[in-house]
Amino acid sequence: MGKVTGFLELKREQPTRRKVEERVKDWFEIYEPFPEEKQREQGARCMDCGVPFCHNGCPVNNLIPDWNDLVYNGRWEAAIRRLHSTNNFPEFTGRICPAPCEASCVLGINQPPVSIKLIERSIIERAWDEGWIHPEPPEENTGKRVAVVGSGPSGLAAAQQLRRAGHSVTVYEKNDRIGGLLRYGIPNFKLEKHVVDRRLEQMRAEGVTFLTNAHIGVNVPVQSLTEHYDAIVLCGGSEQPRDLKIPGRELKGIHFAMEFLPQQNHRNEGDPVDPSTAILATGKRVIIIGGGDTGADCLGTSLRQGAKSVHQFEIMPKPPADRSPMTPWPLWPLQLRTESSHEEGGIRDWTVNSIKFTGDEHGNVKQLHAIRVGPPPKFEPIPGTEFTLDADLVLLAMGFLGPVRTGMIEQLGLALDNRGNVATTNYMTSVEGIFAAGDMRRGQSLVVWAISEGRKAAAAVNSYLAAKESRSPQIHRALV
């Protein structure tokens, strides 16, 4: 806990966001600096709650009361040791996690919860600034070789854990740069890429090998992995987008969100984008279908590109302003969430179902035809509520249906579960020696869950290799 009476004396505070008119003109992160004194005060609000339900809410089981107390007392170096003991990449979760830990905070029953996410980010940034983070290569090598497919948060977490246990680790990434979702799925205004790069430098110094433009099952045969590695960890994510199969879907100007967002991240990296395939919102009337985080990312990106107008539609009803009684504490609450992008412009609307698209004589999308609907699960159309809206660009951000099954998964002959994800038992797939973690195994989820999955998969791989070798349990202990 922090200060004994802190939760009675101090109010929840968060860093100030940069002015909208300033931040929509650039791609930098949106928050102003937050003074150290304020950071320590927020740590002081952590109360002696007896049972820290924040642990239950945190997928990586962060030792939250421990490092809140350490921050309050100014023991920053001890705080980063506690934080790193459960989370390889707090600089990622401290920026883009929706903070389920805060939803479970005991103080949140009748007050604003402790600013856990803010404190997490404060600890890791202080650690980088002070030079406390350095490579941690293993003292001994086991001689075992492990391939990790995919360099998103689950793949990076698995790779770092396995390397620190002494295994030789090679990460295969189909894109031209390492980072997966972190690199090309999340806009820079939420996660600047130097934050990813500095962690990759640490991992390279620890001995992790990264191979880019290596698409397993496409330009890299799966046999090159199965024949040369003692274990394989699949962390390819959930990349099969949910489509909108309505009349007019074939018109030009209708794209999946993950066709749109990576292009801007490439531009921010200085990469040329082929004009014939470029997707830009500049000067256009944009419609985003899907009300989640990906839709909000499309909104913020469209506004920065200079869209003429942006509408974001969601088929579900508008959530309540406060926690719904259907999701009582300490559950993740059903309630309205306003992202930073929503502050910047655009119009959000709920209970809207798309009927069809119509276009011009050149095959370009020009209008969305939609109707208001009733509550789930039926979403019955409400007569007389039909409307049309002009559109030059439509972005589909309706979530994902699991991993891409063709290619690697199909060629390896992996069994799938009833949701179409890779089926596992203790993270091992139906093929011995091949493991899966992250969204590829559990379905579309959060970055913090991906890190948790990567760590647990690494422990499972470590145990498998130790048992297979019939060695001393020393290897096994390294990751439990």
C-alpha cells in the first residue's frame, strides 16, 4: 500500500493531453509530462485493501500494491524490479492497455480508482531514463533451439523469456520490421515506435535473432522450422478480419482497417507507399463501421490525414455513462469509453446497421444505406429509421475471426478449437513440439493478454524441453 490515509486526502489525477488543435497536426504521443511529485501522490492512493483485487484484473498478475508503495516512497529502482518480475514490456501496457486492473481496484467501488496504468508507465520510463534497464543474457546456453513465429507482444515476450532461460531463439516476422501489431497495427500517437525499438535493442543484445520478410508457409517452408528446431512457438495473431457482406461491398474505397492503418505507420517510418494502392482520408467523407479500439484508431488517423468528415457507427446500443449493474465490481465494466481520438472530432453513433453501399459509374463508393436497430441479440430493424450518408472512404473495423488458417496452420496440420483458433493443451498444439500463444490461441484480445500468453507459453516450452532431455530440473525452474 501507499500512504495510509492517501486515498482519503488525494484525488485521482492523470497527465494532461496536448491540445486537440496541436496534436491532430502530428503523429506524436498525446500526453504532456507528469511531475514526479504527482506520480508519487498517485502511488500514495493505493489503500490497505486486504485482498488486492487489482491482481485478479491484471492478466500478467502485476504486483501492483508493491510498486505503488515503492513509488510513493521514492524507491524507483526497486519498483522496476517488481514490475519486470511479471511484465516484460510495461512500456507497452503502460500506454495502450485499457487497464482492467483499475476496473478491479477496491478503491474504485465508491471512488475513482488508483491510477495504476499511469504509475506503471512512470516506473518504466524512469527506469529507461536512469539506465537501469540493460541486457540480461543467460549465464549458460542449453543447446536447444526454439523458433518463434510472429514478433507481436506475445512473440516478443516468449522469445525474451526463452532466451533468458538459455535457449537459442530465432524470431520470424513476415513484415519488413519487427513488432507485429505494435509496429503496424497501433498508430504512433498511441505508441511511438522508438519505444519498441529500444526494447528490441535489449533483446538483440541478449542474443535473440530476428528475421524479417520471413513469412512461414509462404516464402519460408514450414519444414525449415520443423526440421531444425527443438520447439516452435506460433504467435501469429488473429488476423482474419470480419467482413461486411452486403450489396456494394465490392466497390472501390471500402477497406479493412488493417489495410488502412499499417500504411500510415509505413509513412511515419519514411517508407514510400505505392500511389496506386494508397488509402488516404485526406479531403474525404469517411465512414468507420465498428465502435471499438481499432475504429477509434481509424478515427484518429483519418483526422490527422485531413478527412473532410468522419462518422463512426456501432451496431450495439450506446453503453451507459457509468458502470452497468450487469457488470458489477470487480468485473470489467460495461460503460461508455471515450478515447483520445473521440475528443478530436468526428461523430459517433450507435444502433446502426449497414444495409448496402452504392457507388458512381466508375465503381467508387458514394453512399452508405443504413437503418436503426433494436437491442441484441436480434437487432431488429426499426421501421422508418432508414437513412443514407455520403461516403468517399469506408473503413471496416468490426474485429477479427481468428488466425489466418491457410498457409502455415494448414501445412502444419494443426487442430482448431470451436472458435477457429489454434487448439492447445498447456499451450502445446495437436502437433508435439509446436506451441501457440496470444491471439492465435485465445482469439482477438489485449496486448497485456498477449504478453501473459507469451510468458506462459515460454514456461510450457521450457518444461517440455527439460522433460524431453531428461535433464536436471534447473532449466524448468528458470521460468516457473
